[in-house]
Amino acid sequence: MVAGSRLQATRERSAWQHLDSAQLVVMGAAAALVVAAMTWLAANGGVDDLEPAIIFGVLIALGELFRMNMPGGREVAPISRAGALAYGMLLSVGGDPVAHSPFQVVAVTACGMVAGTLPHVAVNRSPRIDAMARRLVAAAVVAILFRPLADVLFTGEPLTRHQWWTALGLMTAISMAAALADMTVAALIRSEAVRARFGIAFLDEFRASALLCAASSATGMLIAVATSVMGLAALLLFTAPILTTQFAFRRYAAVRTTYLQTVRALSRVTEVGGYVETGHSLRVSRLSVAMGRELGMAEAELLELEYAALMHDIGQLSLPDPIPGGATVLAAPEDQCRIADLGAAVIEQTGVLDMVARIVRAQCDPYRDASGKPGPPLASRIIKAANAYDDLMGDSRDRDRGAAVLDRLRADSAYQYDPAVVEALARVLDRRVLR
């Protein structure tokens, strides 16, 4: 019993140790907001306008229940986000004004999120606490900025046309501010987790999340405005479009996941056939992606790099006899080019991976051509160095051997290997040793 308790404690400490500082900050901020909200409600006699609070809480819970994972490991809940934003910007329900505080918005959002998460927990699908915390903080930002201003600016009953235009402008500005703040926090977490530059991580988050954030923000604004005229029936009417959008994004994410799984399975053909060592393609892929991040590549470029690295040796299937150990770095230059050309030809047959095929074809080219100008694209130079390192190292963890291989690559950096790529490889390997 004592041993079991110690093991459980060790696991819990290990889980917390894997949280980055940015994750801890946003989770701490969310926890502080919840405590402050519950304390405020207890001190002020409970919830105002109970019916809208319950209905919006149910909407937020349904959004959390139907949350999804997007490419890049991003957890999103657009319906939950839209419901929380709408409740934070709500002015009236069917003509009857509402006067709930920002703290009530936080409390209703938190309760709805917990209720929507419980079914996931019941089937052992652990929630992303940091993603939930970000959604709660975004809703809190909207409520804290909007509700005090609404109490001052929109006191007329009913609101005039000028007041409605002012309200829409204010809703738009605050929603955009909340979305940018959320993307900034997400970029901070991601840059720390994968050791990417913040600027690159922010652009990746913007490209991945901007459209969905815009859709959920627009839906939240529509619900807030329409509820003033139509009552709570507006929730059902204006949630349907974003639900359709969410299903479309879910299918897109599923297609990308299946695509990557197919590429990974295809990359193992050379291993099953005995042309390369077991795990070679996956090791080269992981090294290449880490080097790409080190060199500031964007997420879309990293995905192409990963595909190319996984399939970089597929041309070896055309060889009548396997290269000993599958080490193409030891093959003659003309054989290396033949393998790369045949592999690229196979990839081109997919009809959708033309850039990946170009990367694979150029992996055998030297860093500089005869005139001294840089030749292949960066992704090809990365795969060339990562493949050479793994060909000479395999799955060995010997530090002296690794240092010798790096010295060999540096010696060829004047012509064959890009010096910046080799140094990026060295930094990636140094971090692995320090872990």
C-alpha cells in the first residue's frame, strides 16, 4: 500500500513537472477567476436572471461535450466559446434587460465547461486543462471589458439604432481583442512546449485558429443581438451554422490524421522489406522536424518536411539488392540520386504531394552546386543531414560516437551539408542529452 502511494505521488509530480510555465500561468489565472466568481456570487445572493444563466450554461456544456481536436494537437470547442462570448455580451432577453456581472459570466462558463467535460472523464478521455483554462480566460476578458461599458452606454429601453451600432462595434472590438489574446497565450504555450520561436508559433496559431475564432465570435455576437429580439430561441437558431462548420472542421482534421497515418504506414515498407533498419524513417522524421523548428520553419512547412522525411528512402525499393544496413550515406552519389528520383516518382503518383516529391528528389543534392550557390530547398538539406546522422548512428545513444558523426558532417559542410543545418542538428541532440 505504501509503495503504491509513493508510485502514485511520483506520477502526479511527474505530470506537473511536464507542464510548462505558460500553461501553469493560464491555469492559475483561470483558477483565480473561478474562485473570485464563486466568492462574489456567494456574497451577493447568488445568480441574477436565473433562466438565461441556465440556458447559456447548457449551451456551453454541449459545446464542451462536442469539442474536437484540430491538426497540431489543438483542442477547440467553438460552440462553447460562442455561448460564453454571447453570455458575456448579452444585453437583454426578448426586450427584458439583463444585468449580470462579469463574475457571473465566469461562474456560468466554468460550471458549463465542467458539466460538458464530465462525460469525457467518465470514458477516460482526459481533458486538456490548459485549453479549457484558455477558453475560460477568453470569456472572462470579454465579460470584464464589455459588461461595465454596457452598463454605462446602453441604458435606454429599448436601445436606439445608434446604440445598437455602438454595441456591435464594441462587441467586434472586444471579441477581436479576446481572440488575439487567446492566440498569444496559445503561441506562448506552444513555443515553450516545442521550442519554436514565438513569432513563428503565433503565425501558426493565427493560420490554424483565425477562421474558427472568427466564426465563433460572429456567432456569439449574433446570439447576443438576436436574443434581445427573439428571446432564448435565438440560441437554437444561430448555433446551427457553427455546428455545421464544426463538423466540417472535424472531417478536415480526420482526413489529415488519416493521411499522416497512411504516410507513416507507407514509410515502414522499406523496413519490412529489409532495405533500412527498423525505426530509421521515424527517427529521421523526428530529427528533421526538430531541426526544422530550430531553424524557424512554419507549421505547414514542418508537415511537408515530416512527410518527406518519412518517405525519403522509399526509392530503395527499386534496388535489386539492399544497401548494407540501408545506409544511403555510404552509397555512391549516382546511386543516391537514383534512389531519390525513384522515390520522388512514387510520391508524385499520389497527385497531391508534389512539394514533398520535390523535397525528396533534392535530398541527394549537395549544399552548394559547382558555382558555389546554395542548391536544394531547406527541407531537403535538413533531411540530408538527419538521414546521414541516423545512417551512421542508428539507434545508438553513445555520446562519443554521436560527436564523431557530427564532426564528420561538419567536415563536409563546405560542400555537402549546410553548416546552419548541421549546427541545428547539434543543438537538437544536445537538448536530448540534457533531458
